[in-house]
Amino acid sequence: MEAEVRIERYADQGRCVAHIDGRVVFVRFALPGELVRIVLDEPHDRDERFWTGEVIEVIEASEDRVAPAWPLAGPLSMGGGVGGADLVHVSLPGQLRWKAVTVSEQMSRLGHVDVTVPIERIDGDEALDGLHWRTRIEMIADDNGMPSMRRRGSHTRVPIDTMPLATRRLLEIAGEHHVWDGGFTPGAQIRLSAPEPRTADQQDDDYAVLVDGELTAGSQTLTEQVTVRGITFTYEVDANGFWQIHRQAPVALANHVIDLTRGELDGAESAVIWDLYSGSGLFTLPLATLTTERTRVFSVEGGRTAVRSQQRNLRALGLNDVDARCGDVARTLAHVPANFAHPDVVVLDPPRAGAHAKVCRQIADAAPRSVIYIACDPTSLARDTGTLVSLGYSLADIRAYDIYPMTHHVETVALFRRNAA
């Protein structure tokens, strides 16, 4: 079914809201205020709570609309269809507006906190037109052995011969190793990783080409370097492991989190800090060096490979006051050693689903003066904000970072303080 609709407002997941005969329709590749023709995904006679659809013609365009920089990620009707860049039709300033509104609306609706959220673009992204920021990309081999991406909402594999969101170094590596030439086993998972920003002492083979998790070129262990408040921290990260994918995200996020933590410690000579969902230790390492006398850090991460990397990174720096645990966060917090039981500050960077009420309650029961929450999903952050507020914490600061240009995703850092008794 096709219909002409007026787009009303932003929604979640890179979609906007319209109505057909009183029924809500979530529309992809639209912008508020536009008059567009759409095609519905569902048969129009289905009795669903809402419908979804996609723009096939723009009749009256928003000033934020641009021609897709990567047409393959645009609407199906315009030759697109692959996922990974659902705001490719939006200008860079328009993307910032979209994300700022989305975070603020979710904080109000689910977190019951009315706040205007400032959003920052990462240095260099505007000059690159929002492209070439991913230091990791993943593809799947199609039936002909060519690298491909799945067409949105289907199992169809669309062959690709470039990835405009990948850093230029990553594209050079793909070319040097003939990734775009194919020859893979159909269905094989292809992953490329290349650390950035690079420093003069990094090796030329500090990259990885993995096929079904097995290294075919480069190094299994990658070296990431992040400068925080003038100190450069070195991280050895498994090529199969997690690391922030934007080339400058680790620098921006780590500096902001450490600045917030320093402010909350307010010159204390010693401190106890929890670092939850700690990954390979992006925040753990600089957190462990914050005070002049002694900083004890209790870190928890569920991924065994990431924890091994973190422990190796801590040993390399001689940081002995960190207890790095591997396990489910909620279960681990049920048995915190006595010397870590009363944190001054809790830092958490949960997965997209958020921390959930149980972990929020465990944090509140430990009574830290401050909680610093790094979120990759505003809905999860807003839901957990509501829980923390109900447990006696107030939102003291919030800032968003556009570390996912061309997509609806956004990273938000929120600071909560415990209310006075």
C-alpha cells in the first residue's frame, strides 16, 4: 500500500512519525515537516497497533534533507537498502538536531527529567562529511563469495565494493588484501580492524583481517593508544574483542569521564571506584591513576577476552590496585570484597540494553556520592535514569557525543549525584 503523508516528528531507530486514518506510521528516510509518498511494509488490512513504511518520493523536502552520501544505504526505491547509515539522507547539522531532540525527549518521557541535552561533533568529522570514522567493519560473504551487507529487513545479501564509513586506512588495508575481490566461503563473516589515531611507534602490521574469527592478515593483538589529560595510555586489544569504533571516540569519552570523576573526587588523596561493563579497560586505566595516594578500582566485565586484555594492560602499567573481575555485573556485585564495598564514584558503560533496575539498585545500595553513566542508547539511559532518581540520585550533568555519524545512534554521558539525606 502507498500513501501520501505529512511527517510530524522524530521517533526512535532513525524513523519519523506520520498518521494514516488515525493509525501511527513509523517512516524511514523521512524528516519532520516533509510531505512524502511512502510504501507500507505491512499489508494495509492488517490490524496492527502501528505500521512501518519507507519514503519512495519526497514532495516537499525539509531544509535538512541532502542527497545520500552513500546511496546504497538509502531508501530501497532509490537503489539502497543496506543497513548501517539510516540518517544518510540528513545534513550533518540536521543529524545533531535529530539526536539532541531524541535524547531530551527520552529523558523526559522515561526518565521524568526535563533537560536540554547538548551534543558535540567529534573533531574531524565535519571535514570528512561524516564519513571515514569506523575503525572496525563487519561483512558477510554472499553466495558468490563476495563481501556483502544484508538488505534491511531481509536475508538478501547485497555485494559491496567499498564501505564509505570505514577509515581511509581501513579501506587501504581492504584493497591491499583484495577483500573486495571476493573468494570467500559463502556465509563467512569478514571483519577488518585498524587502530586509530596512530602514533609514530605503531607497527605497520597493527591491523587485522579476520574470516570467521580466524586471523588471515595482520595481528591478533592490536595496540590502541589514548591520551587522557596529557598522559598516553596503551591498550592491547584482541582483534576479535570490543573497542569503540569511532577513530576519536576513546579519546573524547575517556577525557570527559576522567574530568567528571576528578571533579567529583574534589582533590581527595585516595578513592574507591567501580568501573562496570569495563571492556578492555578504556576507563579503568586512567581511573586507577586519579589520586595522589591510592586509587582502588573494582572493575567488572562479562567478556573473558576483554578481561584478559584489561589485566594485561594493567600489568604493563604496574597498576596493582585494580581488582578486574570477569562475570555478570549483577551477580558479581552481590559479592563485592569488603575493601571495595563503599565506592566514592561508580562508572558504568553498559551494553545497548542498559544496566536495568537490579544493577541500579545495587549501585544505590553501595551509596556512592556520584554515578557516571555512559550510554549508547538514550531509551535505556532514560529508563535507568528513572530508576536512579527513584533511588535518591539527581541528574547533575549530561552531554551527548555524535560518535556514530550517518546513523541514529548517539553516545550520552550522564552524571548523577546522591541527594543529601
